[in-house]
Amino acid sequence: NNRVGIGTSSPDNLLYLFISSTTQTASTDSQLVIERNNNSGLTILSGNTTSGHIFFGDSGDNDVGQITYNHNSNYMQFTANASERMRIDSSGNVGIGTSSPSTALHVNGIVKSGSTGSNGQFELARTSDGLSVGKITMTESSQVMDYNNLLGSGIHTFSVNSTERMRIDSSGNVGIG
């Protein structure tokens, strides 16, 4: 049946590596199956200054999607539609829409919401003085409204077009203008 089995005389898929029986059945979409009733894995070994890749291709592009591990800089990169979309750097920072994340989660981009064409962005960061910052940015017709929550300081600020317009301090006092 043009199938290869290692450890089995009746492979269910194109290439079947059988070590020990599980109660699972492999997807019929799988051409390579590793079955072991314990931890199992797949290893890609590359040189210290090179990269290991898993490619996803189609008739128009043989690497339109990919997962890459760069051993030289020790980061993992995720590519979709032939462009890098996410990266985990060597310190564990995750970047979506950026190849150089500066915080644990760094999102660079605009999130569309609703049918009005409004844009929204949500950001979490830690400032140089150690305060956590929660920030929500809303954009509509070139007007930008930011809401900042300086966690640990009890300060909430509201800005329009990068100018603070209102502040609520930890005592509940509200300052406008």
C-alpha cells in the first residue's frame, strides 16, 4: 500500500513510527505519525549559527507559512502569509506585529472593532520606575483617546491626541485640564 512502518507491519499512514500502543488514532491528514504510550517528540537539529524550520507551502508559495528557531539569536519566529507575525525572543518576550518585543507581551498593530471603523489598541507594559501600565487607545477620525492605568500608583489618566485631559488619583480626586 506504499506505506512505511517502523515497529509495525500495518502502518495506517504514509510513514508510521510505532514505539508503543496508545488509545488514539492518527488523523488521516497525517503522513508522518509517531506513536508512543509515553512522552514522544520530534527533533530538528541545526548548527549553532543557523536556523531550524518547519515550512507550510502551497502551489503558489512553498514557504508561505513557517515556524523558525534561530540558534544564533535564540528566538522563535512564526510566519503567516509570507510575513513574520509573531516572535518569542531569547528572554521570553512575545512580540505580535514586531520582531523586537521590549516587554513580556508587546503588541504592535491596530485592532478593528465594530462596523464604525473605530480602531482600538490594548497595551500592557512596565515602566522604567517599575510601575505597570495598562493602556487603552481608541482612534476615530484622527482623534486619539488614551486611557492609562498606572498600576501600583492608583493613578488613572485620560488623554486626547497625546495631551492629558483628566486624571483620577489614588484618593479619588479628579483633575480636569
